[in-house]
Amino acid sequence: LNFYYFNLNAIERFCGEVRRLCHAERRKDFVSEAYLITLGKFINMFAVLDELKNMKCSVKNDHSAYKRAAQFLRKMADPQSIQESQNLSMFLANHNKITQSLQQQLEVIVGYEELLADIVNLCVDYYENKMYLTPSEKHMLLKVMGFGLYLMDGSVSNIYKLDAKKRINLAKIDKFFKQLQVVPLFGDMQIELARYIKTSAHYEENKSRWTCTSSSSSPQYNICEQMIQIREDHMRFISELARYSNSEVVTGSGRQEAQKTDAEYRKLFDLSLQGLQLLSQWSAHVMEVYSWKLVHPTDKYSNKDCPDNAEEYERATRYNYTSEEKFALVEVIAMIKGLQVLMGRMESVFNHAIRHTIYAALQDFAQVTLREPLRQAIKKKKNVIQSVLQAIRKTVCDWEAGHEPFNDPALRGEKDPKSGFDIKVPRRAVGPSSTQVFSCLLYMVRTMLESLIADKSGSKKTLRSSLEGPTILDIEKFHRESFFYTHLINFSETLQQCCDLSQLWFREFFLELTMGRRIQFPIEMSMPWILTDHILETKEASMMEYVLYSLDLYNDSAHYALTKFKKQFLYDEIEAEVNLCFDQFVYKLADQIFAYYKAMAGSLLLEKRLRSECKNQGATIQLLQSNRYETLLKQRHVQLLGRSIDLNRLITQRISAAMYRSMELAIGRFESEDLTSIVVSVVLQFCQNTNTTAGVHHRGE
């Protein structure tokens, strides 16, 4: 019931904002990008809630059970309760009810499509220019484009007419939806973006204009093709990061913070932003491939290993990836988690550089860059521009003397003297009193700057036309660069979001599809274990060092279950699976390591003469391929669900037990043989040792 009333209140509030902004007197007014993006987040919320309501049958089942119990207990005797129950039943029973209600209320607002077109165009611009940082922000922009077009294409408005008027660009959106066909919706649920287009009112007569609605797959979902570029980016960035990490963290030979120049701080600032963007890009790749696979499960015709009676989730995970795709996913996950650790170690260095650079950029822009536009505005008596520029300077300026210089000629609209007028801008690595205060301050500055360069200003002549070309370029450059300031100030939280791969474990939607036949899937269908087990089964030497990174996915899922979902039962399920998987992991790994070194010892005892004789007889004895178990044997502090595990000790215990069993077998066989075998064995061993010793001595002479 709370969900039902929340939906009504949210639609009413959203439509109220749209109605206010679409009023005839307000239509030409300036609306900030931050406000439009907030409305876009509203649209995204409606899209997600409606899809969740459609897909999750548990809500309807729970309500039906409650109704039956309430009728039996006669709890709903008053008319209001009965009416509420009926309204809720109709709300849950009708598919797309939230979307329908929203569209019906929007269509009575005159000019609503113009505001939605502004929101869609802003999302297109942000997506095209990569004005996002986390994977969730990227996918939100795409969902707002699709759902926004669906809301605009109705009985009152036609998106194809808006496209003809060049109010929106459908060809560009079609290109985006073709490149990225499926995006994560919530947890293990996904949405095909083309579905928004296919279900719109005027799609049938304009079907030929869309390429994203065809069934062909996009290369975006072929992770193997992406690996070449990902490896190059990873190698290049790791090399650059290592150079700074060695001087700043490891050797301690970096210069004191006060001795660094603005350019050095800017380099560290750019490095931190580049690292976050790469991590976000790789995480998005992984989640997009996973989402596409869940929407397109395999079958026995596509994969001969897939049995006829395989479950839906099993066909989407266990049998839906080739060996190359599994290795590629493991490698990308290892790159993400490895780089996350490296950047986490440099967090203090990055935080200092970020604060210093942001402070310097704000002060230089406000005190120096805006000085000339302010002079021109005062001189030409452009009072509105003057008041905006002065408000920006009062908001952010940290003057060296504690106040604005009174003798500044620019404040009187006069030119600087021939000797010049020197403004000393201080340098500090000042963190804001709180990220909320900084976000508010940055929002005000960016909004005031937008009002100066926006195409809409509420009057016939825009403020932009009153500014000079270089000034507009400076403002646009600062406005573009300052977009990431809020993300970077929250560096630790942003780093976590850019590396979050927790959704690879969650499977609540698919559990519901089993209709109660399963309360949980076996570990053979769980993606973290599928990737881990694939490395162990194939014994691929180049991948063996990455095996622990796949298990780290459980850490992400547990963190998300506790901090986002805030559900103890989800964490308990993850913990139970981790206990089972880790036991299997240690058992398989110890067994492999013991067999590997046993084979190596046996190989060393084989004579070259025996090998050559076997080769002459057509039976080649393969040389043992080296594997990288040494790295795993050095791991004494594996972090898993908050525990520190000594992997070396666990493997040593199992290998020691296997060694004892092997020795007991050898001794038992020795004792069961007759005396002749013992004598012959001793004689042969004696002869071999004698021959070896003699050979050594002869070579020594």
C-alpha cells in the first residue's frame, strides 16, 4: 500500500514540476542542467519501478495472500479499506500501470513534450560527450532517452514530427541503442532499450527508420573483441600510475606537498579522473555482457553441452559462455580489482591533489578569468551580467587579504594601469566542510554560469549574446571540467561505485521464475564460482594468478547486500555460498598443486635415454608445462567477507595429508611385495648410484 501511495505522490509531484515549467510565461525561462537531470532521474525511477512491478510476481502473490487472510479475519469491514484494497489490486494487476498513469497526466499539460525533449537532448549530449563517471549513470542516461521518447510519443505528441523539426535527433539515439541493446535495470533484471521504441504509439508506421529494433547482436557484447583495447589501456595507465606510486608511496622519495607545483597537482588530478573513467568503462563492459547473456540464454542447438532439461538460469549462466569469454571476463575483473587496490593505496595522495586542484581552479576562474567580463559588464552597464558575476565571486572567492581589493580598476569598469594590476591567488588544499556544502556551492556556481551562456534567458535577448567569444569559451570550459568535481571530492565512494560488480551474484528474479521449486541455485550456476572453477578445471597457467579475483566478487555482493539492500538474509545466503565455494576451491587447488609437483618430481627422475627410446617407439612422453602456483602459495592474507584467510596454511595442511597418504601407499606396496623384488630394487638402485658417482668423478678428473 505504501508503494501504491508513493507512486501516486511521485507522479503528482513530477507532473506538478512539468506543469510549472511548461507554463506559457515560464516556457522561455532558463532551466539548469542539474534540474533537468534531476527530472531525468525521476523518469528513470518511474521506468525502473514499473518494470519491477511487472516482473516481480512476489508482490502480487503477497497481496493476494494478505487479502485472503484479511477476508477470513474480517479485517476489511469499512468501505475505505475495501476501496484501498481494490485500488491496490487493480494497480498490481495491470501491467505498465505506472507508465500509463504518468503518460495520461502528462498529456493534459500543454507543451510537456518540449520539456521532455530538453531532458532527452541533455541525456544525448551527456552520453555522447561521456559526461558520466559511474556505470549506473551511463545506463541511467540511456534509459531516460528510451522512456522519455515513449512518453513523448502519444496521442498529443509525435516524436517523428519533433525529429522533422530537428527538436530531437532520433538517428543519434538509434545509433546509441544499436551499440548498446541491453542495460541493467535492477539486480539481475535487464531491459532491452529497443522495447521502448517498439511499444511507442507511432512505431509501426515508422518502423523502417530504426535499426536498433533488429535482432542482430552488437559487437559491444563480444568481450573478446574488446580485450585488445582494454589490455592496451590497462598497460598504459598502470605504467603511468606506477611511476607516481613508487615516488609517492613506496620509496617515500616524493617531494613535500607544499613543494609541488600546480602542474604536478593537475597531473595527479587528471590521473585520478582517468583511472576512475577506465575502471567505470571496464565495469560497464562486464555488466553489459552479463546483462545481454541473461536476456539471451543459450539452448541445446547453440551449445551441444547444454542438456534439454537445463533450467532458465543455468542456460543464462553456466552454458552461455565460451571458454574464451570466461577467460576474458576473469582477466577484466582482475584488471578492475587490481587497479582498484593500487588507486586505493594512493587515495591520500589523490585526495590532496584533488582538493588543491579544485581550489586553484575555482579561485583562478573566479578571481582572474571573470575579472575581464566583470569589467566589460560594469563599463557597458549590463546590470544583470554584473550582478551574476559578482554573485559568483562572492560565493567562491577566497581573497588573500580576506576581502576583495578595493582599488581594483575592473570594479569601476576602468582599464588596468600600464604597470599592471597584480592579483595574488592563494594556494591551499582545502577540503570543504562537508561534501554536501561543496556540492551546494558548486551547484550554485555552475547554475549561475549556465544562466550566462544558456540559449534561454526569459527575455527576448539572451545574456550569451552580450558576452564576448573568449569569455563564453572560458565559461564553457570551466563548466565542462567542473562536472566531475563532486565525484572526485568523494573519491573513495566513487572508486567503490566504479568497481562494483556485485550484480554478478544476485539472482532473485530467476529464483522467482522457478515458482518455488528452488530456494537457491547450486554453486555450479553462480557466476563467481563458474569463473573460478573454469580456471581450476582448465589449469590454464596464464590465468592461475587471477583465480582469487573471481572470488572477490562475493565481497562486492556482500557489501551491496548490507549497504544498499540492507537485507541480512541476502548476506547470509552469500556467506553460505562462500563457505561452500571456498572449501571446494581449497580442495581442488591443493589436489592440483600436489599432482603438479608430484608429476614434476617424477619427470626429473626419468632418464633422457628412456625418453628417446620411447620416442623411437612412437610413444612421446610430454614435458610437464610449468604453472604459476607459486603466487597462490604465497597468499597468507586473502580477504573474504571481512575475514583474513591464510591460504598457504590451508593448502599446506591438505598437501601434507596427501603426502602422508602417498607415503603410506608406497610403504604398503613395498611391504606387500616378495623379497626378490626388494633385492632387485636395491641392486638396481645401487648400480645406478654407483654409475652416477663414477660419472661425476670421471668428469671431475
